[in-house]
Amino acid sequence: MRAMSFIALIAAIVFGTITITSKDSEGKYITTAFLVAAFAPKAVQRFAERA
């Protein structure tokens, strides 16, 4: 879980950098998807463990 989140975070940083340098509006969606993939699974896991 941690490795997948870390890889998704690195991918979000890379795609974010590419988006900033290229002024591409579609890159925002890819970057947002990778950020959600980096942080959402851990939050869902914590919620599931409490229930």
C-alpha cells in the first residue's frame, strides 16, 4: 500500500511538472487522478479498519 501510494505521488509530481512547463490543460486531470490515487486508498483503509 505504501509503495503504491509513493509511486502515485511521484507520478503526480512528474505529471504536475510536465503540465506546468507545457501549459496543457488536460494534464491537470491526470495530476489530480494520481494525487487521489496516492492519498485516497490509505484514508479508505483507515476508515474501514475503524468500522
